[in-house]
Amino acid sequence: MDGLYIKGRGAQINPANKFLKHSCEKDVEHLYSEEEKQEELSRNPNTKYIDVFPKTIMNKVTSPDLGMGWSMNPYQGCEHGCIYCYARNTHEYWGYSAGAEFEQNILVKRNAPELLREALMKKNHTADSVMLSGNTDCYQPIERKLGITRKVLEVFYDLQHPVGIITKNALIQRDIDVLSEMAKLRLVKVTLSITTLDDKLKRIMEPRTAAPKAILTTLSRLANAGIPVNVNTAPIIPAINDEEIFDLVKTCAEHGATSVTYIIVRLNGHNGNIFTDWVKKNFPDRANKVLNQIKTMHGGKLNDTEYGRRMRGEGKFAELIRSQYHLACSKHLKGRQMPPTNYDLYEPRRNELLQQQNDKGQLNLFS
């Protein structure tokens, strides 16, 4: 790896936003002296937290690959810095780059709990799966200070509405008290994303996520509290972490995982350029091998948009990964399955709360 590298960040470049006619970027590589290069790159801009005020918080999911009715995101952008993150491209809708700016400019929805309660109290809402978060991690570092996700969970619990959570941060342990109560009613399922058990590799791939030991401890604590946990070993990247499939499934099973799933890396939108730059800087000896094997699983391209195929890939490398995964699961997860979600509690609870509001309004009218 050459010296021009921003430590603690995933993306090392800022591709131009496709929605903007003009963009400006400093040509550090060609116009700066060596001393100026190091000074510019060592600045490593601090993360900015920007308050936004959406009018709604739940987004209808139409993708058949995701198996959920709704998603909601208390934050847009993600400080974790996972180099492969499919959500990077959504940052362009907010006027930012999918590259480094996705990690450095975090949009904060402080009114998410209030918007959620408003949505769930509507008489025409029916209980359906809601993913927290479908786009960026709801337990990224700033959540420790703001606690928006915690408040959101309290709303789901109060209305007895089911919710799924996906995260790769150990901070979720903070909310085990609420999650365990929801689990007793079959209202919650957690997915932990565990990409590698290698500390060094994780720091390169996902620079601001929990260390492997910490996330495995989190898995054990959640499972011991009676909270069903799926582990998503995602993404599987050939020649980087594909050799860990057996170890990942075995280790996660030993720590209490109810199930394990996987996704083949796909580099949508600007992610192709962002990942290519990253892999050449971090793995120059095998960068071409990595990129070519990804392409062989996606019809000769770094990305595949076909539903049902884009997350599993095709060809001999995809089949090899698939067979290893199934073999590992049959050996280490036999007989385990996720409990069914309970959708029956929400409507009676919502109606009860609506009646309480109505009664209170009538009392205020005559007081």
C-alpha cells in the first residue's frame, strides 16, 4: 500500500455525484508536492452530523430479494466505512458523494421516533415486517450519544409491532432489556453482519465497526437473552474472505446463532470504482484476481441487477461458495430455525391506544 491513504476510512476517493452538473476535487496525486500530499491526506476530515427533518420515516420495500415490507433509517450515511456498502449510492440523493463523504457526512433524523409512532397509529396500517435499518446501520457510533434507535425500539415495543434489526455494532447490547422483552412476544429478530474473523482484515474492510471478538460476544449475549439472531456473512468476496465460510458458520453457531446467511459481493453504481481503488491499494498482489472473480459471478461485470441472482451470483465460483455454505450449515446449524413472527398483537394494541386518546380528548372537552 502506498503512503497516500486515509487511515480509519474505507473509501479513499469521492466519485462525482451523478445528479450534479459540476464537481470540484483537489488533484492531490499530481499537483501537490510530497510534503503537501501528506499534509492534505493527514487532515482526515472529522465526521459531520447534519440534522434533517423528514416528513415520513418508513419506506415501502419493493425488492423481492429482501423479504421485508418496510425499512426505516434513523441515519443516512454511515461512519462504519464498509468499502463494499450497497447504500453508498443513496447518499447522492442528498447531494453528497458515494465515496468518502458517505462516511463523513452523516444525516441525523432526530424526529424518527415521533414519525414512527405517527405512522403506526394510523388506522389503515397493518402489521408487516419493518427492517431497522434497511440502508445504513442504526447502531453506528453516533447512536451511543443520541439514542434515536433506542427510542424507536421503545415505540415498536409500546405498539407491539414486530421489527427486524440488522447491525454490525456491539452497541446493540445496550438495548438487550427492550429486545429480550420483545423476543418473549416474538416481535423481534436480529441480524448481525459478520464478514470476517480476522482483526486486521476487518480494520481494512470495515474500519469503524466492532472487532470480531466484540461482535461474537454480542452474538452470545443476545442469544443468551433469548433473542433470535441470524448472522449474515456478507459480503463474500473471492480471494479475500471466501476461505472463511466454514469457520464463520462454525464459530457463529458455537456462539448461539439461530441461522446463518450469506451474500456475494456486488458493486452497484459508484461502488465499482470505489472498491477497485481500495482493492488495488490494499491488495496489489491479487487485486486483478479479486476483480476478475467477482466479474465471473456477475456475467462479466462487477454488478448484477437481476433480482434473485444479484445476491447469489452464478458460475463455478458462486457454486463453490454456495456448496461450502450449505455443507457448513448442515454440519453446524442442523435443526435450528428462526421462530415465526407474531403479527397478532399490534392491531389490538393500536386500537387500545387510539381509544385511550379518544377518551382523554372527551375528558378534556368536559373539564
